[in-house]
Amino acid sequence: MAKGFDIRRQTGFATIAMACFVILYLPIVLLVVYSFNAGTSVAIWEGFSWRWYVSAWDNDQVQAATVRSLVIAFWATLIATTCAVLAALATTRQGSFRGYTLIFAMINQPLMVPEIVTAVALLIFFAMIKVATGYTGLFYLIIAHSAFCLPFAYMPIRARLQGMDLSLEHAAMDLYGTPWRVFRRVTLPQLWPGILAGAMLAFVISLDDVVITEFVKSAGQDTLPTYMLGQLRRVVTPEVNAISTALLAISVVMVMGFFFLSRTKK
Amino acid sequence: MIEIANVSKIFTGRGAPFTALDDVSVTIRENEFFTLLGPSGCGKTTLLRVIAGFIDPTHGAVKLEGQDLVKLPPYRRPVNTVFQSYALFPHMTVAQNIAFGLEMLDKPSAEIKATVDQMLELVRMTPMADRKTSEISGGQQQRVALARALAPRPKVLLLDEPLSALDFKLRKDMQLELKRLQSETGITFVFVTHDQEEALTMSDRIAVMNAGDIRQIGGPRDIYDHPAERFVADFIGDTNFLEVELLATEGETARIRLPSGVETEVRAPRDGVAPGPVTLAVRPEHASLSGGDGAALPGTLANVVYFGTDTHFHVDLDGGARFVLRQQNQPGTAQGWSVGDAVTVTLAPGVGQVLRD
Ligand SMILES: Nc1ncnc2c1ncn2[C@@H]1O[C@H](COP(=O)(O)OP(=O)(O)OP(=O)(O)O)[C@@H](O)[C@H]1O
Ligand SMILES: [Mg+2]
């Protein structure tokens, strides 16, 4: 029998693969390495030191931005995940209905509409509300983040629901479980890994957003990424590397958690 | 007890509408082991789901002790199901699975515990009460599914091919066990199977279904000995079909003329058939090669197949039809015929059933 097309046997495959990995990961490795630089340069190595981590930790602005980032990510994750659970239930447990594709597209809209468009639209929309109400708190950022985190939370939850045996819910209903009790006693316990995976993904996505945050934030509402962006416009010190490395660590942990959870079987 | 009256179910999906149940009417009695038997896709599961409440019938009524069930959601129907896939809750132990229905009914916890213990005892699963459902064998899962459905003491238990996933030996054991449970609990069982032998050995009454319709309802003997139509005769057991001429019917008896010209008396169909060409069904073990009283059908022995307990004789009748006889083997005596012999198939009076179509 012919082996069929095997990409790994094509000439140059190994070279291209290596090149891709180098381009992807070398900059990140350098970023991490230079976060430990003893000097002030992000390009010239002057020995190992924790000084930029200490300096970032002691920086009031960094502290405030970190707290803000976490608060926004927390609430956005909570809201987006809750909505995602409801949306996933509605799109997998109701059978097919008219307008299903439309609903599906609308839930995933943030993945398809260019982020800059959403950002500008939100900027204008929130500006109108700000003028009308005078309120300029974090709420706008939380809502904006919830919106674009939704599809990221939705996808793993929906995947989990689709993989779940519908006959379990039927069995629970057959045994006198009202819809709410069936959900709580049978659906939810099995959905947890999906929900956690979705929440982690949403959290990471919220944590590293720049574009929408930059447009929506009011004065003095820098998150960690927008603060870093602001820093880059002035002097670049390895402090930025240190913050990036910390963010990277959080993201890696979360994404690993996500893969682990989405792999576990019921 | 359960009255199913003129129930139809038409699925309207993306494709053409599909009639899964076509005007089905049946009354299932209290305390009965009632079996729905039929080939794959004939609508057995659909009918069960209509009773359980997972499918709304397109037309018709389902009543339990006079109460209309159709408007009630599944969780308000005093009916429990043993699903074909068992559908045990994987995140609960055996005991928690069995307790589930009682908890949903908000029974006091002492009562739940007592009933669960009793159920574990009944299905002989007490030593495994605290195991996860993934840590027990297929047969044990089946017993847990049964116990879970029985625990809330439903008025009716619906069983959708609960034994089909089990191996032969376990299936035999479980058949006896199911019969025992049914008589011990006094609960009405509605049992779905496509295994005719299972249906014959276990049921009080059988409904034979085909293409969304109940073709015949009766006790196992009745269905086997007096099939009403070709489909039923063919689906249950082995049958010889002879094209004969119906001369007259009188009550239960029909006078016919066999292809050989001989006239004889056989059983008439219940709902009456006009004289003329009809089909006669004869079970292989009801005819004889040894002569005796009755109508004779001469032919040539074409094949002899030995089966241990009995022997099958394939006879080519004069006129072309093939007739299969089955005779029980007696110890020590050899069968006295060999292939190519001229033989005579004899139908004793009253053997054979005229079919309605
Ligand atoms: N939701 C549905 N939409 C459309 N057609 C359906 C649906 N459910 C069942 N059917 C059709 O209805 C017919 C009866 O299905 P049903 O499941 O009742 O068969 P069954 O007698 O239980 O068969 P089996 O022995 O294979 O389980 C089948 O032809 C099936 O394809
Ligand atoms: Mg079925």
C-alpha cells in the first residue's frame, strides 16, 4: 500500500520547522533571559540579577496596574464564563432551531470582527454613556473584556457539552429530576472541567489584551499591558522584560491547566 | 393500566417527514410483563420514549390508570426507564445512583437508605455499593440500572433492550432475574427486544411491531402457534409458507385444498378471509415424515441437517415448493431417510394456520 502524502517526508520540512520554532521562541527566550540582566540594557548582557523584578514589584504604577488587570480579568472571566455556560446549554441542548447559525456567529463575533473595529465602536459607545451618566469607573473595561472573552470561554464548554451523553440527563429527568435539579446534579458536575478550562482561557485573554483596553480605558486606568506599552514609548529597561516574564508564567500555567482539563475524560 | 390510543409520531427533520409510529393502539395490563418485539427501526424505542415522555406524540393519547400522561413532563410521570446504554451517572457511586430517584422525590434520608439497601440486596450488588460505576462489569452496570429504576417504585418500568449488550450466559441469567424481579415487585414491565426467543420465554404478552405499527398482540403461544400474518409468522421462529386454496371457513376451522389436490382442515385467521388463494403457515416441527393421519404432500428429500437435539429435513415438494421439517432426535434410533428418497410430508388435522394476507 502506498503511504499517501506525508508532510514530514518533504524536502526542507525539517529546516522550515526549525526556522518556525526559532522565530517563535527565540525572542521569548531572549526576553526571559534579559529580564535577569544586571545592567540597564535590553540588548547587552551584564550579569545575573533579580533587580528588575524587585524594581517592578516596588513600582507603584506597576502594582496598581497589576491589581487593575487582575480585577478586570476576574470579573470579566466570571461574567463571560457564566454567559458562555448559558449560551453553550442553549446551543447544544435545545435541538436545532431557526437562527441557530446566526446565534452561533453572534457568540463568536469577537473572533471574526477585527479587534480594532470593536475597540473603536466601544470607545464611541462608552463615550456616549460616560457623557450621559458621568460614570467613568472600571465597569466599562470589565464589560468590554467580558464581551471579547466570551467566545474563548464558550468553545471549551460547548465542546464538553457536545461530548456529554444526553441520555444521562434523560435518565435524571426520568428519575423525577426537575430541569434545575438535573442541571445541578448531573450536567454541572460533568461540565466542570469544561467550565474551568473556559474560565482559564478567558482569564488569560483578558489579562493580555491591549487594543480594546487602550481604547476603552479612562485616564489612570492602565492595565499591565497598556502600562508596558506606555513605558516602551519612553525608556526601555529590563523592567518590561521582568513584567512580561511574570505574565508569561501566569499564562503558561493557565494554558497548561486548560489543556490538562480539556483532556480529562468524564 | 396503560392505554395507548391511536398514537402516531411523525418526525419532521431536515428531510422528508418520517412516520415512526403509525396509529398505534394497545392496552397494557396491570402487573404484566409486556414485550414490544420487532426488527430494528420499527419504532419500539420511539413508543417507549412516548410513554416515558421524551417524545411528544404527533397524535393520540397515552393514559396511565386513566390519567393523561401526554401533558406531563418526564419527571412527573410515575414511570421509570432502564436505558439501553444504562446511562448510569459516572460521577456517582453505585449506591448514589440507586438513591438518585428517591432524592429527587425528596424522601426522608432514613427511607432512602433503607430502600437503597433493599435494592442492592435485590440485584445482589451490596458488596459493590461504594464502587464507581466505571469500576463494575457490564452485567453489574445493568443490574444497577435496574435497581436505580426500581428504587422509586414506579407503576411501570420501561426496559429498552436491557440485555442486548450482555454475553449469552449472562443474558440467560438476567432473563430469569428480570422475571423474578417482576413477580417479586409486582410492577408492570414494558420490555423492548428484537430477540424473539427472549420475547417468547419472558413475556406474558407480546406485541409484534413492524414499520411503526403493531401487527399482532398475544401471548407467546398464541403468537407462535397462530401468527396472524406473514410478517409475524416469518419474524417469530421458522415457518413454511404454502400457497393453497381456501374453500370455506367455519369458526376457527378453515377448509383448504393443498397444491397436491388434497383437501384438509387447518386453523382459520381470526378476522376472516374470503375464499380463494391464501398462504398457509406451517411450523417445521408440526409436520411429520412418518406418515399417519392427515393430508399428504409428496416430495423428494433434498437435504438432511443434524443439529444435535433435532434434525432438519429439507423436502422439495412435487410442484416446486421447499418444505423444512424438524424432528426431535431419539436416543439410539437413526433417521430412516437419506437424500434423494421419495418422502411424504404429512400435516395432521388442525396443523397449519391460514394467514390474513
Ligand atoms: N429524532 C428522529 N428523527 C427522525 N427519525 C427518527 C428519529 N428517531 C427515530 N427515528 C426513526 O424512527 C424509526 C424508529 O426508530 P426507533 O428508535 O423507535 O427504532 P427501534 O425499533 O427502537 O429500533 P432498534 O431495534 O434498532 O433500536 C427509525 O427508522 C428511525 O430512523
Ligand atoms: Mg431501539
